[in-house]
Amino acid sequence: MSQILIGWSGRARHGKTECTQAVKTFAESEGKTVGVYDIGAMILETCIKQNRLPNIKRTDMSRDQLQTLIDVGKEIKNHFGQDYFAKRVVGKAQEDGVDVAMCPNLRLAVEAETFRNAGGVVVRLSSLNKDGSPYISPDRDPNDVTETSLLFWPAQFYLTVVDPVDAEWIKRQAVTLYRYIAGYTS
């Protein structure tokens, strides 16, 4: 079986991390080696090294600290290229030789194209409010390019959950999709 490369995309708090963890747990239970390559973690590491952010988890950051993370990511991409982190992820996944490689936070079209060009798939996650409107995270600027760039980009797969708190349903969808991809690529 060749390496499975999955990039998760979607707005903040739409289930990217939950889907990544669910697929990781399932694939490992099947004896697969799994690598998770988080672009946000790469940016956070840079911020910590530059003393621009304290060494805390993203989930514990204030809105201003999250904005610093976003701004530093943009600075790095503007300097090294918009696909800088996506290329690092793909290269590291290939170098590690894992069976399944995932990136839980593709944010830009060029990042998604990098994954697609490397033979990977991009999954677009959507979380809807009970009235059918898109869920918008209160800790992000909903109009930032990192929130909007992939809204209409043609992903290979789409998963949707109604009511953002129903993480269990989107995780089940992710595992089912992984099983489909694994069977399709082998």
C-alpha cells in the first residue's frame, strides 16, 4: 500500500483536529503507522523560539495570541512562499515513511494544491448551526484569508456536521472516509 496523505480543511472549530485524531486512533488500531503534521504547531514553535508567544497550547491562547499565531504564519509564508509549510509537511511525511500522513489544518489553496500534487486528498469540513447557517468561531476573524481561502476550492471530499458540539458524528464520518480512501488506494 502506498502512503495515504490526507489534508483537512475548514474554518476554525469545524472538526479538523477531531477528525485527525479519530483517523489516527483507528489507523493505529489497524497496525498502521501514522504521522500528524500540524502547520499551526510549526508556526507556534517559531513564535515560541522568537519569544513572540509563551509556551502554551493553542486551546489556551487568548484571541490576541491566536492573532499573533496567524500573523506570524503569514509573515513566514510571505517570506518563504505560500506553500512553505505544506511542502514541509509533505516532505516530512515522505521522509518519515509513515503509512498514513495527515495535516489537520490546510488553510490556503496553494497548500491544498501541494497536497493534491503529492498524491494526497483534501477533505473540506463544514460545521453548521442548527438553523443551517455556517458555524463561525468567536475567536477568529471570519473574513481572514485563512478562514475563507478554501471555502469554494474544489476538495475531493466533504464532511458536514450540524451543531458544532456533535464532534462524535464528524469523527465517525472521518473514519468511514479514511476506510474508503485506504481501500481505494491499495
